[in-house]
Amino acid sequence: MAQNQTATGALSGTTQGAVLRPGRAADPVPAPVEALQGADQGGPLDQAAQQEGQEHAGTHSADNSRADGEPPGQGSGVEDSGPEKAKSRQRKLRLMLRQCDRVLLMDFDLLAMSDWPDNYYVATARRSRDLWLFSALVAATVFLSGLTGFVPAWIAGGGFGAFVIILLLGIPVVRGVYTTKPSYLDLLIKRQRMMRDARKHAAHLEGNDGLIWQCARMAEFNPALKNTRFSNLLGLSEQKSLPRALSRREHIRLYLIYLLEAEKAYGRVQAAFFEGNQEAIDQGWQTAAAEPENRT
């Protein structure tokens, strides 16, 4: 009984000792100024923790930049890619203009050969030539027949007179008195002269380095320059033997067509060059802005 009373007393004492005490104040008591300064300065462990937090923040920002697709440390290179790209394009366009500027010296009338005698006039003049030769041969036969006694002398004399007159009609000065049509020989000479002048002009345009094969670089501005019918001309121009190969009027006309297409492409390249110059000036890229080189 005594032990039970003792245990009961202990339990009751414990129960009475568990009394709720007043809690701490909600706002902490302000610390002294010296303590705050010591906390701001921190010890070695606090400084290490702060440095580790800064490194973690830097790593986090670098990871974010990689996630955005921008490599760290290359911001200036991206900014410089615009001027460098514009400068490279301007240099390419300037090279095209310099290599193909001789296309502006093209003489259209000389290469077009608009006064070229066509086949009809040449055939007509050839028939007139054949008739003249036949008449002269008949008159000479009659004259020679009179010398051998086959025909009377007066007929032979008439044949001789007709032969002389026919020969006189073949002289250009006398022929111009009664007709203005050119003779077959005149037409052939005119064709040869026009062809010679066209080939000489083509040789002047091609120069020592060739022209149209260098103009082929402007095909992106005029797809017509990629036509396969110009492939032979381009190969001969690259070999610097094109003027000698222009032996027919069809060759000259094909060469003229290519020059016209190249001239059209040249105008587009020139417009693109000056447009790129103006854009470079507007962007402030002075290194990309340039003028075509002056040719001496």
C-alpha cells in the first residue's frame, strides 16, 4: 500500500509539474550593433558559403544560356557575323561587276547584222549571174563559129558585139547605170565584211581572258545563262578561242543572245550591289560599304 501511494504521489506530482508557461515574444529582441556588424562580416565559413552561392548562380546562368542556344562567351562573334557576311557578299558582287563589265561595250547593231543579205536575195543574184555567164558564153560561141566558117561573117560579127556588151554589163560601174540591185559577188563580199567585223568586235569584247565564261557567275541573277545551248560558247570562251570559232551568222546571233542575257544579269547585280551598300550604310557597317573599283 505504501508503494502504491508513493507511485500515485509521483504521478500526481508529475501531472502538476506539466504546467504551460508563457511563450517567447513574437518579435525578437533587437541585437546590439556590434553583433550585426560581426554578422555582416561573417566568419571564414560564411564567406565560403557566400562564394559557393555565387558560383552556383553563375553556373545556373551559364546553363540557362546554353539552354537558350547561345554558347557562352560568343556574343561578340554573333554581332560581328552580320558585317562580315555583308562584306563577303559585297566583295562577291564587286568581283562579278569587274569581271563582266566589258559586256557594256557591246555593239548591238554590229553583232545583230540587220543588213545581212538573206538567202532569197543571194539566190536571185546568183540566177542573174548565171544568166549573164550563159549569155556571154553563147555570144562567144557564135563569134568563134564565124571564125571557123560554120556561120556567116555578119552573124559572127553580131555575136562579137553582143559578147563585148555583155562583158561591159558585168563591170560594176556600167551595171550601176541600169540597175541598183547588188550583184552576187557584191552580196558575198558584204557577207564576208559583216562577218569579219562581228568577229573582230567579239575578239575585242573577249579580250585576253575571255568574257562570257566569267559572266556565267551571274547565273543566280538570270537563270537563262544556265541554258545548255550556251555550253559550247562558254567552253570556247574559257579556252580563249571563241572569236576564231564564230564562222557562221548563227554563231554570232547565239553569242549576241548570251550577251543580252548577261547584260540583263549585270544590271541586276549592280542594283543588288548598291542596295547592299545602302543597307550597310544604314546599319553602320562602314567596312562592308564600298564602291566598284575604277578600271583604268
